[in-house]
Amino acid sequence: MPDRRDDLDSWLDGRVEPLPPPPGTFELIKRRARRRKYRRLAVTAGAAAAIVAAAVTVPQMVKLPVLNPATAVREGQASTAPPTTSAPPSTASSSARSVLSPAPAPVPANFQPTSVTFIGTDTGWVIGQAGTPGHCATQYCTSMARTDNAGKTWAGVHAPVTGPADGATGVSQVRFLNQSDGWAYGPQLFATHDGGRTWSQVVTNGQRVTDLETVGDRAFALFASCTGTGAAFATQCTSYTLYSSPAASDDWTAVGPATTGLTGGAASLVLHGTRGYLLAPNQMLYSGPVNGSAPWQPVKAIPCPVGTPLAAGQPTGALLATADAANLVLVCASSSAPGTQQAKHVFTSADGGIVWQNGIAAPDLGLATSVAATPSGTNVLATTRGIDVQPAGSATWQAATLDGPAPAGGFGYVGMTTDTQGVALPANPAIGTVWFTYDGGKTWTPYRVS
């Protein structure tokens, strides 16, 4: 019987012919292979180029010193409409605003500092006028310098484009709160929020800024209606209003009704920690928080007349300093000084000016110009003859030792950065120096701003 196979076996044993690929398949495979080859070649060439470029253009990394961002320390009105700014408030964060400083520039020759501010023991700024031919469009112009080693060396930095104090125009004073936020004032007001690289004028509606201090994250300033001329921009003032602004913006508003429209000839402002104090022309002391949470209120009248203002605005009869948020020092100087001698009564308060105690009278040589106090209890007084110091715990004042002759005209400002370190400025800016103490005011050494 023949071997019969079913139809399925016959089909499986048959020759199988593969189906041809769709048209264009082989061309597509070739194109993809070429693209992969080109990509590998490009990556290899790019890597080689990057290695060559890196070998040629690797930048040098320069390590800049870390600056101390500590709180700044103190240096030394017909219209009450809120002032506005000519530029919108800054919305940049603190980290974004703290960028690297440009390369140091030389200090203009013949620099004459009129104000100094520090944000720690090392970093500070001075403002003044320079008389270098070709440096400005006019013979004299406003200039600034910065130090990062406590005055041993200085470098020129950007300054507001304006002239010296001249009646209602120009600036003569400077304050920095940190490495970003600073103000130039007296009588006009300029602000920087990028470490001084750019400055914008703040519109004050015709009022002059006679005093400005900073603490925490705010700035406080006295806006006054004055008619004094020339460098005496803060004289002949008839009305004062206390304004405040967040440090990172230019939103100046009146602090409260009690400190608005204060009448008289002189006023001053001191801040410390959580509290601030305003010495008003009518002898009234005002106080309030420095965080902007509440208006300032009257405390009590001080035990002596405020007196007429100096050219830069500080009173001649009553000089106020704060050692901490509650401890105050008040130097009451006789108003009828003969020019070289002046009675200087000292009062202290441990409760923010509610009760005043008699202190040790300061030496009568020279006219008092500025007073400073430290938390440890040291008092330092600048006069037209030199600097006097009452060390902490001492029952007497003593003349400070100066490294070299006293500047002609004495000193116009003194301020203590810490218990041991402080700065002072000669009354005559043309001397061109900033004086430093490192032992609590007992000895002072000058450093030229150059």
C-alpha cells in the first residue's frame, strides 16, 4: 500500500520563498547608518576641541575676602507729604544683590572725607570731595572710598553724581547697613541697593535730610524744612519729621504723628538694637521700636536745652549717645562758649530716658562736637581740641593719646564700632585722614584715605 501523507505534511515540506521587504527599506537602513557614523565623528571632534579650548582659556579663580555683614554703627518743615523715590523699590533678594565687587580703583587725589560709616571692624566707606583735575566735570565733586582692612588701605568706589552740600543740594554724609544697602545724604538723599555700583536720588519734596541712621533691616531719617546756605545746610531749620524705610527699598513714610512737624532749630537721631531715640528741638526725647511695628512716642524732656545746630545738623547744646537699647549718655554743653572752653555736664539714663542721673563732667577744653558710648560703659567725646575718654568703670575723664599732633580744629565726629574699636574724623576735611582706636578710645592713630 503506498505511503500516503496528508496535505499538511506536503505543505510543510514545500519550498518557502521569503517575502520581499517594502520598497525603499535598504536605502533607509543605509541613511540611518551614515547618520550614526557622522554623529560619532562629531562627538569625537567636539570633545577634542573642548580639551584644546580648556587648555588655552581656563580662567584664574580669585578668592575674595569674606566681609563682615554686621549691623552698621552710628557716625559720630513746611511740607509733611510722604517722600517718593525716582526709581521703583528693589525687589531683588539679598543674595542676588550681593554680587562681587569690581576691581579696586585708586582714590582720587586730594580726597577730603566728610563722613564715615562701618558695617563691622574691617569694612567701611567714606564720602567727601576730591580736587583732582580731570576727575570730574567741575573742580570739586563728590567721591567715595572703601576699606576692607580697617582703614589701612582704601579704594575708590562709585559715588552719587552730585556736588558737595550747598544749601538745598548735594550730599556730605554716608551710611551703610550692609554690603548692599547704603545712603548718601545731607541735604539731598541718594540710595544704593547694589553695594554702591548705582545710586538713585530719593525725592524728598523739598525737605533736607539732616540725620540718617540704620539698624536691623530699616533706615530712619530726619526730613527738615531749612534755609541754611552753603555747607551749613542743616541750619535755620523750622520743622522736623521722622521718616523710615525698609532697607532694601525706597518706601519712605512718616513714623507717626508724634514725630511729625517738630519745630525748632536742631534735632538728632540714635538707634541701637531694638530701639531708637529722637532728640527733638523742644528738649523732648522720643522713642520707639526700630522694626516699623509702631509709631514713636514722647518719653520725657531732657535736662538741658538742645541748642543751635552745627553745620551738619548735630545740636551744640545736647549730644546724645546710646550704649544699648536702654542705657543713654547725654552731654549738656554750655551755649555761651568763649571758643576754647566749654562746661560739659554729663547725664546717664538706664531706663531709656525716663530718669537721668548726674555723671562725671567732661573736661572743659574745646567745644563738644560728637559723643559715643559702648555697651561696656566707655564714653568718648570729640571736641575742637581733641578726644576725651571716660573708660568703663572710671570716675574720671582723660585726654586720649594721639599718634601725632592733633588736627587743626580738632575732631568733628567720633563713633565706636565695638567696645574697643572706633573711628573719628577731623573737623577739617582737607586733612584727609580717618583716625582709629583699638583700645576703647585711649589711643588714636590716623590713616590717610589714599
